[in-house]
Amino acid sequence: MGQMAFFTPCFVKVDIPFIVDDVGLMKIIILGANQIGCSLAETLANESNDITIVDSNNEKLRELKDQIDVGTIVGQASHPDVLARAGGEDADMIIAVTENDEINMVACRVAYSMFKTPKKICRIRSSSYLVNDKLFGKHGITVDDVISPELIVSDYMTRLIDLPGSLQVLDFAEGKVQLVAVKAFYGGPLVGQEIRLLRDHMPNIETRVAAIFRKDRPIIPEGSTVIEADDEVFFVAAQENIRSCMGELRRLDKPYKRLIIAGGGNIGLRLAESIEDRYQLKIIEHNPERCAYLSEHLDRAIILNGEASNQELLLEENIEDTDVFLALTNDDEANIMSSLLAKRLGAKKVMTIINNPAYVDLVQGGEIDIAISPQQATIGSLLTHVRRADVVKVHSLRRGAAEAMEAIAHGDQASSRVVGKPIEDIDLPEGATIGAIVRNDKVLIAHDATVVEPDDHVILFLVDRRMIPKVERLFQVGFSFF
């Protein structure tokens, strides 16, 4: 990370992490060469950061080094000598994402005690560690940010269930604004029409089309752009207006009622806890002991001991009347096969967790309606803490090719590249669009004449994530502000 020079304040100082005059190189240590660690390393290395990844598996590290330009250290991630060899003394950030919660927490504590590492991010899987607010922080295990992949994925799936027909639902500004991806169908009022007619269709609702993907090719929307059937359309609107916007692109699906979850692991349990009071829910779990545990921790869900790929069991449980079948085990092949079977037997919608990124594009959009990559969902949350400038939310999209972010505008016209300017005059990089602004809890859909004010939360969409450094520069405060 670039270092901030010391100047005598001549205006007002704003305490914002990672604000520098220009984008500098960040030295980041990633602990854990698992799928999340490797995907994150690739993402950050492609943005010209200095990345070192630590793992006890030498073979994994050799494979990773052949694929991307990163440093590798073999050893136990929490050991002081290993962290020292990885460059802990001058690291700007440590991201501990091993599969072991205890190793991650100890590594962050060691990094703080030995090196005073400025930023420490810790992956936690067990819910037991997450229920106590006093466990982390300055007087606890000295972790700056805690990431729970299971919680992130279950929240992500909850939004998909609550908004039938959506492909992605992303929250910004604490849920006041949502960015939603929808597949346009023949018969949708706006399908075959120019985007500029959207206001005529919905005169009382503000929305903006942020991007269109047509046969996986991004299209930057303009007023004359015509939406075609099968386009994947990303639009942004206030949360209460989302369903009305979806209705312009497709026939609205009826709210879901009956759900079946295949797999009662951490993600399955967390999802069930969040939705069992609103849906008729069944969980199929093959482990009898886990079934007993689920029964103890859930109030309304029906727990079934068996295999989700058992045709007789699915038929007995009326799979043909099921609105959504969710395959959430740790086995990609089992998830895919049970999903295909459920869809063949009559399940109306199928959502499947796929851990292998190579499988996601292969299966989504056919028999499997939505394939969910836990790595991509988690990486978005991790990137929120890595982005320079005052970025408070990041979502990784399109298998990492695109990104949506929420950045806070600081400074004034003299020190900021965005404050005091109408959107049409902001030097946005190619492929970047501003979709909305949240100002004093009010949602403003962005138009060319909309002027950015200090402390605005600006929602941006980037079809090419290689442009991220340029967007970060836009929202960094110049030294004239201090």
C-alpha cells in the first residue's frame, strides 16, 4: 500500500482508511491455498498487488505459482517464523482464509503482536465464534474484519428465494438499493423496446439499466439500446421498486411456497434458519446424527434422513409440487445429479452450489436454473475490505469478470474528482456506469445531470474489472483536502 505523507492540516482531516493520493502497490499475505484463497490471489495479483500465499501443501503452491505471479511460502499459517518469511514485517494486510478457524484467528493475533499488521481479515466458519461481539476487536483476538462464507452464501440465496425470477440480487446502502439481474423473456413489456421508453412504461418509478450481457458479451446501455429476449439485464432501483422493474422484462413468477434443501451442512442450516418461518421447508440429509442436530436447532423445517438423489424419496415428498429445490452439499457432482433429477421429476426451479468454478458456466441456464459459486460470493465481501478509497460494499459478478461497488464521495470540488460534478462530466473509465446515489437515506437514480455531493454513497457497475484502479482513483481524496 502506498504510504501517506505527513502534512500540516490546513482544512479538515477525514479519517478514511486506504485514502492516498494515487493507487500504490499493496503487499498482501493470503493464508490458505484453498479455492477461496487461490481465487482471491488471482484477483488481487491481476490488479498489480504484491501477493504472497501461505499453505502447508507444497504441491498446491507449485500449481498456483505456475498459473499466476505470486510468492509462495510453505508452512503452518499461524507460526510466527512462517509469517516472518512471508514478509509479515512490512505487509499491509493479512487475509486468513484457511479451512481452520483456530489457525486463522491465531495467525491474525500473531500478525498483530509481532508485526502490528494494519489490516487483518479472518475467515470464520463456526457460528459459535460469531455470536459473541466481544470476541473480536481491539480487546479480543485483534481481527479487523470477520468473513463467514456460509453466512454470505445463505444470505445471497435468501435474497434469490425472496425475489422469484431473479438471477442475482445484490444489496447496497444497507438494503435501500438493490442491483438485480434478470433474464429478459419474450412478452416482457420492455423486450424489443429501446431503454429510453422505460420511463414511459413506469412514470412513477425511478430505475436505471446498469448493464446488459448478450450471449456473455457486455453491452453498455444507452437510451437507444434495444433489450432483446434472453438478454441478462442488470438494473438498479430502490428495494421497494424492484418487482415492478422485473415485470418490464418478464412475466413475474409467483412467490415461492414449498422448498426442499438437499444437504444439512452449515450453509443448509443457516439458510433454513433464515427462511423456515416464511416457507414450507424440508431438508434431506444423509447423516442420521446431523439430522438429529438439525431437528434440535430448527423449529418448523421437516428433516428427512436419506439421499437427495433417491428418486423414490423425492417422489414421496412431492417433488412435482416443489417451487425450489436447493442442492447445498459439499459434493459438486452430487449437487448436479440431484438437481438434474429433481428438475426432471417436476421441481419448478433448481438452485445448486458449485464449488468448482469450471462447472458453473457448464450447468447454469439449462436444467439447473441458478448455479451459485461460494468463492465468488465470498470474494466480493473480501474485496470490500481490500479496495482503496472509501469503498463500503463490493460484489463480484459474472464469475469475477465484472464488479459492482458502493463508494462514498469525500472532499470538495477542489480535492475530489467527483464531488460537485454532474455525472455526465465525471471521467468514468470505459465500461463503468453510475447507477444510483444514496444521500441522507434517500435513493436517487443516477441521471446525466445528477450532481455528486459530499458523503454520497455512489453505486457503480463495471463490466470490466480491470478498470477498478481507475475508479478507485476517482474516489480518493487529493492532498489539497488536508
